[in-house]
Amino acid sequence: MTTEHVLDRYADVDAALRNPDLVPLPATGAPRPATAEWLRATVARFSSGPAHTRRRALVEGDLARLDPARLRAAAARATATPGQDERAVVVGVLAAGLGVEDPEGAAQAVLAIAPAYFGGADATAVADGDAATAWLLPRMGTADDEEAANRIGLLVQACDATATLIAHARRHPSAPAGTPTVEAVLEETLRREPPVLAMRRQAARDTRIGELAVAAGDFVLLDVAAATRDPEALARPADHPPLTFGVAPRRCPGAAHALAIAAGVLEEEQAPEDAPVTDGRDPAEVVTGMVAHVLDVAATWTAWDGEPVPSEDRVYTPHKAIRRVADHLLDHLAELEARLAGEEPEPDHWHASATTTPADLAPFTDQDLDEARSRLVRLSRMWSQRLGALTPEQLDRSPGRGWTFRQLAFHLKGSTYYADAVGRLPKGEAR
């Protein structure tokens, strides 16, 4: 008589995943070729021993051809449209990367196979899976059935798990500690609400998990969700990585690829529609160039006659233009520093261009020009130093919500508007 043991402590689940005597439930019988059960019997996921080693090598070979960064970019371009099954997006991106014939058709076939893949499906799901497997097999780009089966298995295993990870991550918009990057959100999701809630193993021979004796043939249910929320694991996360992708020697070889696809989808959803356009220029030079332009124009403002200059639905003066440029630099610098520190930026309460203050109407003297130079040059230098200290990764995958830091720098370039609204005054003398 077999027994089923349930493990829900991190240490026990981790030990069970590492135990070579505990294996995934194998496919049973001698299935007909090109059916869903044949697929189960032919993939690495349900194999053990030399067959698992050989089939895992096939999967790893396929994954080695895929650059996670390219998958991430492809996922961002292929985000689901309303009403579209997001699983099809995940599978389609992966299938296209693998060079599978008809990636969209392959995605639909994988969706039909998925319900029967892990066993226990009803007759209708099995029949649908059989038909989809037979259709998909010759479209895998290889005449080797074992290689084709494991390529299909790679697509099927990415299907539900990656799409569920994306769905769960949307419920975790920020990580509770550190910088809330997309990567941090995914890491936190894997801990708090993993896409794979449980795994099942069977003892190939008598074995032990800590103090627990497991007889040959016994089943072991691994409660992954409970284990990742184990107080010990949460207290020391660096020593207790999420278990969704398993552990060596059977750790999922496609973990980095799944995370890249999930990150691409989430990143595209979070990207503001009005994000500034960037180019190959050094972002620090973009900011310093903007300030240099503003001060060059401001050098003519000592000739200002005291009349506000209309621009669109507002008016500008020399002092107001300097105020707006300085506030803009300060506001986004504070945002950048807060996001680097893992904090929410302080909301600004500038009166901005909608208000013209009494101070804005004061004459603009040589002393005011000197003050403006000192203020803006220092702010410009702070931006230059801060941007120069950031890596390209930090510039383009910046922590926190909002534009990337590179985009912020290019957004600041638009501050020339305030100076140009006043314009060059013909009687001013450049200093």
C-alpha cells in the first residue's frame, strides 16, 4: 500500500527536490506514437536516469540558441491584445525564437496539449491533445521525434507557468524592499504567489527526507507555495531562493528565458505612452547642453523692458524662465535619487508656469544673471555627475515607476522651451 506524504517546509521541499530517489511521475503504458501520452513518455520532464540526461541535453541545446534579452524585447513587442490568451503570446514568442514553423498555429496547438500534458485529463482533453501533438510534431524543424517531442515539451511547460507568473506579478506592483524593478517584482511574486503551487514526486526506492522515511512507490506532494512563504525562508531570502524552477540537478533549464519573457510583457505594460525619444547621445551632455543654451539666451535678458512675453496660453519673464528650468532640474533629480534609494518620489507642488509671481516680474539685472549661472551650472553639474555614475543598465532599466533615467535626461532637454519663450532680446549684451 502506497502513502502520500505532504511537505510544506522550505528545507524539506528543497531536500526532496534534490533527492535523486524522488522522481516525477512517469508516463504509463506503451502509448501510441504522436499522442499526448507519447509526448509525456518522450520528454525530459517525466524521465529519469540516462533518458532524462539525454533529453535534458536536447532542451538545453535549444535554449542555448535563445538570447533571453531578445526574447524580452520580442515579448514587449508582442503583448497580448484585449481578448487574446496571454499564454499564446508566451508560446508564440518562444516558438518564433526556436524557428518553429507557424509560431501562431504552434501556440494554439500547445494550448490544446497543455490540459493533457500533466496527466489526469478527461477524454475530450486527451483527444484534443492527441490531435494537436500530431499536427505540431512535423512542424518542429527536425526529423528526430525525440528532439521534436522535447521541443514541444519546452513550449508546453512555458505556456501556463509563464503566463500565470505574469498574471500574479500584476498583483504585486512593487517589491516591499529594495528597488521595485520588474526583476524585483518577479522575484517577489515567485516568493509570495508562485505560478507553480505544488509538485508531485514518487520514490523510486526507499529513501529519507530529513527524519521522514519514504518507502519505494510512495508519493510525495511538495507544497511549493507554502515552502516559499516559510518564515525561515522569508527571514533569510538570500539563502532561500524561490523553488518554482526547482533545484539542481533538475532545475528548470529555461528559468532565465521564462523570466525574460515575463519581464518583457510587464515592462511594455508599464511603459508610459508619452515616454521621451532618446538617441545615442550621452544623457549627461544632453542636460548640460540644455543649460548652456538657456544661459546663452539669458545673457540678453538684462535688456528686458518689464513686459511679460506671451507664449501660447501663458506668459513668461526672465525670472520665471530661470525658475522653471531650475525647478524642472531639481524636481527630476529628486525623483532619480528617491528611486535609486527604493523610495517613492515626493510629489511636487510647484506653481509652475500657470502662475506668474511678483518675483517673476522683477527687473533682471546683471546680478540676477550671475545668480542664474551659479544656480543652473551647479544643477547641471549634479546631473552630469549622477548620470555619469550610472551603468547603461541603470540608465535603461531604471528602478521605480516612470521613465528611465536616460529618458528623464532627454525630457529635461525640453526645458529650453522656457528660455525660448522669452527669446533673445536684441539690446542685451552677451557677457
